Amino acid sequence: MNAAVAANSLADPPVRTRVAPSPTGDPHVGTAYVALVNYCFAKKHGGQFVLRIEDTDRARSTAESEGAILDALHWCGLAWDEGPDVGGPHGPYRQSERSAIYRRYVDELLAAGHAFKCFCTSQRLEEMRVAQRAAGQPPRYDGLCLTNSREEIERREAAGEPFVVRLKVPNEGVCVVEDLRRGPIEFEWKSVDMQVLLKSDGLPTYHLANVVDDHLMEITHVFRGEEWVSSAPKHLLLYSYFGWQPPKLVHLPLLRNPDKSKLSKRKNPTGILFYKVLGYLPEALINFLGLLANAAHEGDGELMDLSELVRRFELEHVPTGGPVFDVAKLDWLNGRYLREKLDPVAFAGLAQQWAALTPERRTRIAALAQPRIERLSDLGLLLAFLFAGRLPLRAEDLRGTKIDETSVRKALALALWELDALAEWTVAGIEATIKRIADVLGKKVRDVARPFYVAITGSPTSIPLYDSMELLGRDLVRERLRNALDLLGAPSKREQEEWKAAS
């Protein structure tokens, strides 16, 4: 049975798909890509598209990141039938609000003998992994706690020993994962880890929550990244233990750079909001991603809105090889939208909206610029960097400072890592980060700040650095710092390890 027939024959229960981002960072274009495929498939079959927030990683999940994800996907033009912001009959749609549900199903697995409590310490697990690596074995829990008696478990629980709950996995046989695009994929059970289902803090891992939520939310088809292929046996085993029908699976290839490497913010801009800040139109971005998702139409030169992408979507056209995120192609598409879809009045309004010159923002920029000009005409050159993309820098522009080139490279690299980790993008947080980097380098803050002025504003002097960085936003700052670092030479793997250890 081919993929198209298989999909259509399974559309009797209403098709329901979902996208389930984790609010642990900036919204990624890969999230928009996966969301678009799920949306198109659902709408093509008259079904529903659900958005669920998978925030089981409480240490890294933030409300700000969740808000940014919702804003970014809405900006792309995607709408969902159910989700945390629109509600629906299968809520709550945040996993952090569903803990009692997961606990009930964990208890069911424990009672049936399909899961077990594991009291192994992190030290013991690390020693086990080291021994497995030394023996050339795949990393996998060795099953030590499977042998604990009921009395032993009760004694250790009563003593307050922390534990996790793990999935019991067969030692023999093969699991066949049926992928609607790739066909059957086989895994030997002995290579599948006894996955942690419930952490010691009582919160579920992705694997348990994903299965329970997809079942309770009646998801029929799951389009997700190919990095989850190896997790499919664990998920199918859980469906089997619960006696549930699993959804049909399609594992999408990861987006690639032109050199075929995985699309990563370490190499290229990946944030949806970065493309918004740079002045790409959401229609162009979605058109571009739609061509990547529906490979049969790539290269035919057509502009397609979301409804047309839905109409043309076919499962057999979804690629199995990594589609290339070609920014030059995106530029070409975006240029066509700007030239062909907008009259001058609409173009002027869009430009004003893109510049985001609200009264508050205008006032703030004016207050920063006023002390630094002698003529109003000075404003053009002074503030041009706020409305530009990549700056025309040269390596020598960054070298003419009071600190040596290696220190400049180290400062830029540390800033990329540390600024990415900031929970909130504020002047105070940015300033504290640069000061901390100066301390690590043993340099004066003003000397360390100078190459940042050049990298961020294109000039050794400008309006205040930290305010400039906050105004530009995290995505654009990341791109300018990466560009500056690439001009001087990206750090080697050894340098990265040494610099991170020293910080």
C-alpha cells in the first residue's frame, strides 16, 4: 500500500495532528516547518490541528519562551483548533498542568508490572555508562533495580530514597516501526533503553507525557523530526502496554544548511523571529517552508499562499532526505512578495510596521541619540544599524582594539553562549553578561566592550551598547556576534572546551 492510500484509508476517524514545542528557547524555523506539515495534512483531510506545550523540563521552560512560540507561529499565519490560548475539549494543553493525569497512568504501569522503580544514583549510572563505553556496548540501563523485592522497594521508599520510574523493555525480539514515508524500520529490543518515565521530582519525561497526551487528545497522525525515530519503539511499547492504538508516524528529515550539515543557530540564523526582524514576510517564509515540505513543487517558481499549500499537499511528496534551507531562495521569494504583492501604499505601511517605531520606541531611541549628535542629519548614520541586517564588517575593524585577537574571539564566543542562556533579554542582563566576560578575561570592561560596539553597531562608538543590544533583540544580536566571530575565526573544538571550562 503506498503512502497516499495508507493516509486516506486511515482518515475515517477524523484526522487530528499536533505540534508540540518545548518552551525552552527561541522559536525555531524547524518548529514552523513541522507545524506546517501537520497543519497541511490535517486541513487537507478536513481534520483538526492541535498545539500542545511540552514543558516537562521545568528548569528550562519559561512563560516568555511559550509566548514567543505562540507569537511566532501566529505571525507565520498558522492557527490551531485547540491549544493553551484557545482552549478545547482535550485540555489542559500544557503538560505542566497535567501531572495528576500522568501519575495515574504511571501507577497503572507499575501495577501491571510494565514499569519499575529505580533507586540508582547518578554516580552509579555514570559508572555503568563508562563501563559500557569501555566494553563497546550501547548505553542502556542494566536492569539492576528490576530484581528489587517488594519489601526492598517499600523499605527504600520509607527511608526517603529518591527514585525514578523506568519502562520495562523486552530483552529479545525486534520492534518494527511503521513509518508512512520510510516504510518499516526495525529495532532490536536489546538496543532499546529502559526509559525513565517519571523523574524523581514526580514530573513525567517527554516519552510518557507524549504517549499519554497523544492518546487522550485523539491524535491520529504524528509528523515529527527524524531525531525521534529511535524513541518510537519505547512509545509503541507504551501503547501496547496500555492497550491503545498508536497514531500513524511520519519522521521528517531535519532541515539542512547548504553544506548538508544540520541547521543550527551555531552556523545560521534559525529563529523565526529573526526573519521577522530582518523584514521577511510571513507569507514568503511559509511559502518557502511549504516548498521544502512538498518537494514535488520545489523549483516550479510559483508563489503559494497557505490555502494553496494545503490544496497541493500530498504525503508522498514529503521528503525523506534533509531539505536544504537555502536563504538565497528565501530571499528570492521574499523579494517577489515585496515587489508583486504590494502596492506602494501597502508597502509603505508594511515598512512602518516592520520598523516598529511606536511612540515609546521612538522616544527611547531619541533619548539615546540626542546627546550624541550636533545636527539632525547625524541621526541617519548614527542609527542606521538599528534598521540593518548583517553589517559590512571587516576583520581589521574588530582587531583595532586594546585587547588581543584571541581575547576578542574568546569574548565573542562566551557572549554567544551566555547571552543565549539569558532568561530575559534586558539591559541589566546583557550588561551583567559582558562584565562577567571581562572578569573571565581579566580585562577592563570598556576594553572588552569596544569590539562588541563594532560587531553590534558597525562602529567603535555609537549609542549605548547594552541599550542597542536590547533594542535589536536576541536573534539579530546573535547573528551579528556570530558574523564577527566568523570573520576572526570560529573557535576550534579544543578552544570551545577550554573557554567553556574557564568561564
